[in-house]
Amino acid sequence: MHKKISIFSNVFKMKKIILFIPKRILFFITIIVFYVSPLWSQILDNKENDITLQYSRDVEEAIGIASELYIACRWDASDLLNMGIKTGMTISSVSIGYGQGTCLFFTLKIWQGGSWGQGPATEIFSKEIDVSLFESFQWNEIIINDIITIDASQMLWVGYHANVISGYPYGCDLGPIVKDKYSNCIAYSNITEWYSLNIFNSDLIYNWCIRVSVNDSLVLCEPINNLVSKKIEENSILLSWSEPDNDSIVSGYKIYRNNQLLTEELVTTNSYLDEILPDGEYEYYVITFYENGCISDSSNHVKEVIEVECEPINNLTLEKCSANCVLLAWSKQESLLEVEGYSIFRNEELQNTELLNDTIYLDNNLPNGNYEYFVITNYTNGCLSDSSNHVKEVIEIGIEDFSEIDGIKIYPNPTTGEVTIMNNEQLTMNNIEVFDIYGRKLTPHTTHLIPHTSLDISHLQAGIYFVKIQTKKGIITKKTIKL
């Protein structure tokens, strides 16, 4: 026979619920004060390499309530230390002493951290259990297949969350409570508010039958300690290392440069190439990820300095395109750095306020004089090259020559297709050719039309083009822009 005993009083200002307790336990309450507390810290599992955390003796009784409750035992960091539990050990199984009853649900729970007043901080494991498979008034072992690693610096909570419909599922011994330990923690509905069972009823001095088996083989999370670096070419760095020497299986690695993660996905090889780096100082380390879920500390750090030379142009050429016009051209230098643009200098003075992206430059309508040119390359990393090779030209034209050359105009400019070449000086235009910025001839056009002629470049892509006009006075080059 069982009788109902109220365990909540108005003193706690909580919802009143009814606890069912076997009648024969009342007999033990009168003599329980003479029973020696269990030597919980000495209880060892028979399994090899396992340490058992357990406050209770065997499943001697069970209590129950038709309600939803959290039941747990708690071990502080000092308890874990005394039991020889170290950070990195894993929970292999949890055994529940079960009475008898019907539950709407029964969920095994493991938490870490927190405090008595505020409850556990972090849930690290949860698994719903089919209690219909449990044996009544026996230990029922639940094997933990997941890797549940213990942090021995934090308190450990192990228990279950159950919604009881009927019966007496909460297995316990007959007491007394293990002194100064948390062997019978209970929370009604708010998991942040935990109490000892005997607070609700001073007669309930029992310990929950919860047994935790801890594998005393440490989960080794050793970091790499042999990371090395090597510069490859001018602006790449090769990292390499050996796998940590332990029995744990490595899943992969994550690489950090200057404290920034380089690889979202795990690197599964023992090397990593960091390519095409701008000038600067670089510091690297590697984090190891293990299959058991363990993450290592950072490896040893390695440093490298990248100083890529800002190569100058060495193939600048000059072509006189008319009596008072020069055309500069060059090839893009072979460099590991990305070119942002070019600055053109004539007689030591900068000619373009905005960087030139082309590798050709037309300088026309020049007065008589001596001209010397060079080009400086601007790189995207802020580096400026030395000056290119220098090229020179002399412009000497008379008044008549200047007016004839100045008399040829191209319009509209820019154009979307057709341009008109206007010859105000009635110069005979023997031949007209169109070149792109790389000097490739695109459109031959022969004409003897003296006043003007039209040129269709609608089929050409948008860009800059040069129209080369041959006259009796010489060659005239005009620039046009195709939109």
C-alpha cells in the first residue's frame, strides 16, 4: 500500500503537488539516523578503465508524483578532483535506478557548469528513453555512444526529465543523505530553481539512484608543436607539420593567419599553401580537430615576411605618329603583384592625373622641343616601381606643317559607330588605318577624298582606337573612343 505525502508547503510559495511514497519506508525513517552515509567517493565500477560517480546504494525504493519534474545528482569540481576525474575524460554510460510507473516521456540529461541557485549552465547531452524496457527496482544502463567530454573545472549534473502519469518511477535508496553533497536535486518546472528533496519534506532523506560511468582514458587534444613555414617564390608561404603523436584520430586542421581563420573547411593534409600575398608580416598557427569532438590549443606560431619587388617597365618604346605627335607603348611586366595603373612622365612632369590602365599613350599637338618620357607602375598593394627605361624625341615643325596637321579633325568623338574625318586643309588622304591600343591593325580604308570621309567602326568593341592617316605631308594619328 502507498500513501500520499505533501512535500511542498506554503513556505516555499510553490505549486502544491503530491508525492507518493511506499508505506514501509516510514519504518526506516525512525532508524535511519543510525545508518552510515555511503562512501560515495570510493565506489568503483567493475568495468575496466571506468570510474563511477554514485551517491546512492542499490535501488531500495522508489517515489513518484503525477507531474513533470527534473531529477539530478550534482558533482562539484572538487568532487570530480577527489574522484580522479580529469578534463578530457568521457562519460561512457549512465545507469538509472528505476521503480515502476508510466511516463508520458523520460529524457536522460547531462549538464555542465552553473550554480545551485541558478541551475546548470549548459546542456551537453539529451536522449529520450523508452522506460517500458526498464526493469523495475533494478539498475538500467544507458550506453552513451556520443563523445561526452568532461570539463573537470565545472560542476557536472546528471539526471532526467520526466512527466509521470502514474506510479513510482524515481528510484532511490533509503538514505541518509550524503552529507554536504547534492545527491537528491529536484526542480519542479523551472530548471533554474533546484532544491534538495528533503527541503520539501524532512522525512525524504534519500539519494537518487543515478550512476555515471566515466572512462578514465583521457581524450587527448594535443596541439601541433612542429609547425614550420617556408617561402615559395616571392609571395607564397608553405606551412607543414606532422600529426600529433597520440591515439586520438584527427579529423582535420584549421589554419590561422594573423589571428584570422583562413579555412572554413577542415584541411585534411599536413600542409597548406598560402598564395599570392601582398607585402607584409605574417604569423600562422594551426588548430587540430579530433573525431571525438576535442579541439586542441593553437600550435606553435611561425612568422614570415613578404617583400615582393615592384618591377618597373623595361620595354617602353616611342613612335612618332606625326610631325608633332608621339605614341608611347609598352608591355605589361611580369610580376606577382597586380597592376593598378601607370603614371606617364614627360620631361620629369606627370602628364596624367588619373592612372592610365592601357599600355599605350598618345601625346599630340606638341610644340617644338626636346622630349624625354618614362613610365612608373602603380601596384594595388601601394607599391610604386622605379621609372621605366627612358625614351626621347625631338619635335621640329614649321608653321605651314603645323597648320596642315592641325587641320584634320575627327567627329563625333566619342562615337557609337561612324566617325567623319574632316580635312580642312585639303590634304590628300591616301590611306586610313585603324589600330587598337595593342597596335593591331583592324580596319584598312583607302580613300582619295580630299575634303572629308566617313569611317564605320560600329563593329568594333567599346574602347580606345587610333586612326592613322597617311598624307603627302606625313602620317597623322588621331585617337577616337568607341562607346
